[in-house]
Amino acid sequence: MVSWTGHVLPVVATIAVWFLATGLIAWADNRERRTFPLSLMLAGLAGVGGLVMVALTMKSATLWSVYASFAGAILIWSWHEITFLTGAITGPRREACPPNARGLERFFHAVSAIAWHEIALALSALGLISLSWDAPNQLGAMTFTLLLVMRLSTKIVIFFGVPNMNTEIFPPHLAYLKTYFGPRRMGIELFLAIAATSGLALWLGLIALNAPEGSAGAAGASLLFALAALGALEHLFLALPIRDGALWGWALPSRRAAN
């Protein structure tokens, strides 16, 4: 049976966090570059705070600790997003893809453009998994790993090409990364990604519904379900002619030439 504390509230909370966190990150990364050091410092403090939250709550499987662990993982993820979108941590290649690059050459150029960021994400995921291994509350590690899987899936399908690539909130100083995007097409990769993410969301939703009503287990599974459902929705946005970037138009400052 669907309950407020075990199912509805976690979904509402996840949607609110997704909407506000994405907007704040877009706002920070589209400001003048002279503001980036402060943004990175504040994001770093938030990331450390998130790590502390995950560490302090992993031994507790109560309702509040599940929410706190989820919030901690989101803070760590947000720090990684800001380091990437400010250009602080991207990859060894910081230039456009050669126009004649094809196949494996284009793939290696694309990986080189974001390699350090991907390695940092993977190391963070492994660190959180190791930290909470066998702990009663592993939601922080699960949340971060789920975000990593969803983001990696998105990057892969964008590399191969999608029908609707909306770059409204993409910061201008990273415009060279757009040259690694594939052509506007509906390929099998996007079909498979939508099916896989939707299936994952459905599986997590069933786990949440089968957990004891109002329990920490139900809340944790519901938080993960909502996150996976949003990931599936973002994949769907890549296939449909929808300006999802308009959702965060309120967060974008007036853009100036990168300095």
C-alpha cells in the first residue's frame, strides 16, 4: 500500500531536490568566470559536508538517516558537477574534435575530453561503496552510483547521437564539448537506454511498494525509484522535441563572453 512517509514524500523530495540543485548548478556555472573560485570553494565545502553526512548516518537505518544519507550523496554529486561545468576538472583534451575524426579516433578524443571527471566520479563511487560496505544504511553509495550510471548512459547516447540535444544550460566556456556530440538521429542506443532506465525505475518502484509501509526501507527505495524515473525522463527528453532546458531558464544569468 502506498504511504505518505514511505512513498509519496520521498518522491516529492527527490523531484524538488533535482529541480533546485540543477538550477543552482546551472546558475553557478553560467556566471562570469571570475566567480568560479568562490563557487568551487563553496561546492567543495558542500561536498565535504555531504561525505560527513553519509559517514555519520551509514550505521543507522532510520527514516531520518536515509534522507540524510541521500542528501549527502547529492551534495557530493553536485560538487563533481560544478568542478566539471566550471571547467576545473574535465580531461586532458580541451579543444574541439577534429572535423575528420571518425570511429575509434573520435571516441578516444571524446573520452580524453572528459577523462579526469569520469575518473573522479568512479573513484568517489568506489570510495562510498567501500565506506558503507556491510553498513545498515548504504543509501548514500547507492544514490551516487545510480547517478553515475544514469549520467554515463546519457553521455554514451549523446556521443552516438540523439534527435533532441538541448544545450540551453550548457556553459559557453565548454562549447568545444558540443563537437563531440553525435548527429541528430534516433538510434538503437537511445531506445535501449530508455528501456533500461525505465526498467530500472520500475524495479526500484516495486521494491519500494513491497517494503514495510512507512519504513526506512520503503523511503530509501522510493528515493532511488524517483531518481531513476527522473533519469529515464531525461533520456526520453533526448528523443522528444521538448525544450527541457526551459525548466531552468529562471536560473540562467545574462550570458557574457567567456573571459
